[in-house]
Amino acid sequence: MNPIALLLLALSMSTDAFAVAIGKGASLKNPHFFEALRMGLIFGLIEAITPFIGWLIGNIAASYVDVWGHWIAFALLVFLGLHMLYEGLSPSSEEIEQPSRHSFLKIALTAFGTSIDAMAVGASLAFVEVSIFLAAGLIGLATTVMVTLGVMLGRVVGSLFGQKAEIMGGLTLIAVGAWILSGNL
């Protein structure tokens, strides 16, 4: 696999995380750069680990990841999206203050949901001539950058739309889950 193809692969693996990060950033109360970077690093680390896991699985049984991975990602993202919708439709912003950061568990689950496709890609990389460490590192780096930018962009969206941004974030998670599912059916 040539370097340009590897870079394009890394960028394409980070696009769903970028979309989700906009929603996550919008649901926070004025997120600062370090919170965006924290989220970017969590997403990036998980997104870097999953292709490696997929590569290991690909060496054993690639068909399992291909058959079930998109369903797992869909279920996780829809669940998290519905949770965000519930929070967004709950009492108004005067009664509930927006959090200044998301919990590690919530970020990690969301990151895992968006990285299932990277696991499937990792499984397919087991069958081509490529360094899995380089590929996983580039995917993780691209995701870190894209999520950090997405959270900061979400900050602007959140300040414009207020509590409705939580609803938009939930709808985004559900849409990304449906997109992953439809792309694999």
C-alpha cells in the first residue's frame, strides 16, 4: 500500500469521529482547547488500537468482523444518540447546566462505536502488504486531529443553538450509526 493511499485511508477512518465530535463539542458548555484535545486523544487512541485488533482478528477470522462489526457500531451509536436526544429533550438549559466535559466512559464508548469500521479495515489490512503499526498510527493521528477540530467547531455550533445542539449531536450519532450500517448491508 503506497503512502498516499495510507494517508487517505487514515483520513477516511476519522470522518465519522469528526462528525460525532462536532455534536459532542456542541453539547458542552464552552469547551476549551485542552478538553477538545483530551477528547481527540481518547478517540485517536481507540481508533489506533481497533485496526490493530482487527488485524489480529483478520489473521484468524476476518469474516466475523465483516459480518457483525457494522451491527455493533450501529447499536452503540444509536444507544448513545438516543441518550443524547433524551438529555436534549429534558428540562430546559435554565434548569440543567451543560457539562464542561464528558466522562471518560461516555467518550470511550462513543469512540469505540465510531471505530468499529477501523477494526474491519484492520482485518482487511491483514491481507495486504502494509505495516499495521504505521497504518494504525496514522489512523490514530488523523482521528486525534479531526476530533479536536470537531469539538472546537462544535463549540461554535453549541453557542449558536444552545440545548438544541444536544439534540443535533444525538441525531448525528444515530445518522453516523445508520451510515455505517447502510454502507455494509
